[in-house]
Amino acid sequence: MRVALVNPHWSFDHSIYFGCRAPHLPLEYGCAKRLLEAAGHEAQIIDGQLFGLPHGDVAQAVKDFRPDMTVVTTAPSYLFWRCAPPELRVPQELFSALEAIEGMKIVVGPHASTTPRATLDKLPADVAVMGECEEVLVALAGGERNPAGTATRNAGEVEINGGPVATRFTDLPALQWDAEWINRHYHHHHRFDAEPAGPGAEVEASRGCPYHCTFCAKDNFRDTYRRRDLAPLLAEIDSLLHMGVEYIYFIDEIFLPNKPLLEALVERRAKFGVQTRIDLWKPEMIELLGRAGCVSIEAGVESLTREGRDLLEKKCKLSTLELKERLILAKQNVPFVQANLIEMAEDDAEMVAEWRESLRAHGVWANDPVPLFPYPGSPDYRKLWGLPDDQAWERAVSYYLDRYGAFSDIQDQAPQPLDRLERMHAA
């Protein structure tokens, strides 16, 4: 079977979207392509974002490939499934351009994973994949009907087949990218110590997270923690370095201490960035992280009070003072360290300002606390409204717009209600 794996040309006008706007490698498609080809299928990734292709050009590339199955994602890449654009405007636009193309159409992503019925109501796909998509796509390409982890159309109704599924992942072979893809990847995600002197890339060393913080929307995809086998992971990294990649960003939900990997990276002299929790790193492992080539740490602190961290169910064993000391130690070993803060009623504004300034005096960046967006599928959403229904994304956006008058500093346009954004497509 011929399978087209399609990433739209994303735009985020008036969207509540907190992720990076730059193109990133579509790792979920890279993984799916390897598994599909191993099963005897032919797969092609068509990335409208990385190659700057309008929807019409993407549709033409799909048509030229003559697929039996076309897959469209509702988030720019795995890196942003947890903070996806709530609206489906861009996938709607792309599906309109793909209308005349024959074959099965499949939608994957956080929307399909959390609200499959609503997603199929808005998008003219035949199947929505719930959870991690790679092995399900292999099953569909192999002719399996209604495999676990899918929502399918049946006589005008949507049939839910089980719940979200997870890919094995641990033995995932090294992903392969053409030089043309790497050479277009000018972006170094979350790097601030130096200007790029060569291409960047993303890599996945682990998947999932053993913690269940209330604000994190991962339960319906990329949930259970799995660590990738070291040999294929290093083979993938070596291939990227051979193609001139200067900086790697590990997209892991949480980059946990991994001594064998870090010791192998010391030998490779690669530069890389991670997102992690600083309370999980002992001083000797922080030092090894720096020697391994880490130049950027995004550390989730979230709240400056034990009460606030407990409310977020972070299971943090360090005090606020100990967290500060660990962040300062990290900055002594890694060029850029950021402490992420969330707007919490338990945190006094003056205390937060003083703490941020004290960290800045040691070179650690701590952001102005940002308000939470209750992503459908997160524990925070369930605390407010229960399990997500077909209006979950609309409800979350309306709540956010009603509650907060100021928006993120990366949002240069005031966000619009979700239904208005999707009506822009219809117009």
C-alpha cells in the first residue's frame, strides 16, 4: 500500500497556541515511515510547513504520489501535541484541498486522541487514530478493519474501537532524513547561547512521563514512560551529526537522567537542549549533563510554594530553596537555564518577582508566570468539567478568553473564539 504522511503548512493567526512557530522534524511520521516500510508498504512524508508549501501544492504532491491512504495530523509535530492549536482550521483547509484525491483518509493527533467524534465531525476523514499513531497506521495499511485505537465512520455514525493506544517505541530503529530536509532545518529549538552555525534537528530518546501533573495533557497520547534502546538512538544521532547537524533538541516529555546516553554524548561533542525537572537531577548528573554538551535546559518549577506544587501534583521532594540551588548549579554547567512558572493563586506576586530577580542575578532565566490553558485530556480540564465531550475544545478556549485579558508574549494577535476561527475556514 502507498501511504502519504502529510503535515500541513501551518498558520496560527488569532490562535491560542503556545508552541514554537518554526518548522520541526515530524518525528511521528519519521517513525511511521520506518515501520510502514518494514511491513512492506511505500510511505512518503509531505511536509507543507518545512518546505513552505501552500495547501494546493501539498495536495498536488499527494496526488502525484497516488496514495491508497492519506494521513493528516492536527498538530505541527509530536513536540507540540501537548500544546496544540485548539482549532482545526488548518487541517480543515488542507482536507478541502485534498477532496478530489481518492483513497482512505486518516487523521491523527491530539484532537483525534481526545475528542475523536468531534474531530470526525469537523474533518472529512474516514478514520481517527486515538493515541500514538505509528503502529495503528501499519495495521490500517495492512488491511485490518477497526483496529484498537481508532474511531471509524459506520453508516453515518462514529464507532469507537477501544481507547488510546501506545507504540512499543523502545526498539524503534534509527529514523532517516534526507539531506534536503536537514539543510532546511535552520531552527535551533529553545537555544539562546549562540546563533546557529549549522542545521538543527529533533530526536526522541524517551516517550511518555512517569508523573501526572495536573496541567499536562498527555494522558491520551505519549503517556506511559518508555526509554528507547541506546544503539538505534545513537545511530540516529550519529547520522544527523554526519549530515552537519550542529544542535539537537530532545523532544522527550521529560528528559530524565540517563548516564549511558550522556556518557555516549560526551564522546560525540554534540550540542543539545532538553526539557526536564531539575529536582530529579543530582549534582553529579548535572555536571555530566553539561559535559555531554547540553546548552539549554527548560526546567519545570511551576510554583514557588510547596502548597502550589502539591496542588499541581508534581510530587516534588525539594524545597523552593533547594530548587533554586539546583538551578544555579545547572547554570554553572549549562549555558542557558530556564525555570518555568505557572500563574498560581498560592504564589504571592512580590515573592515571585523577588525569586525571579534572585535567579537572574545568577544568570538563570525565570519567566513571568503564565496562566494555565485547560487542554482537553489534562487533569485540570477534568477537574473543571469532567471527561472531554464534543465541545471540549470550544469550552476550554472560551474559559481562557473569559478569564484572562492578557496573552502570552509570543501571541502577537488577540486570540479568537474557536468557532470563529473555524468559520474563517468555511468562509
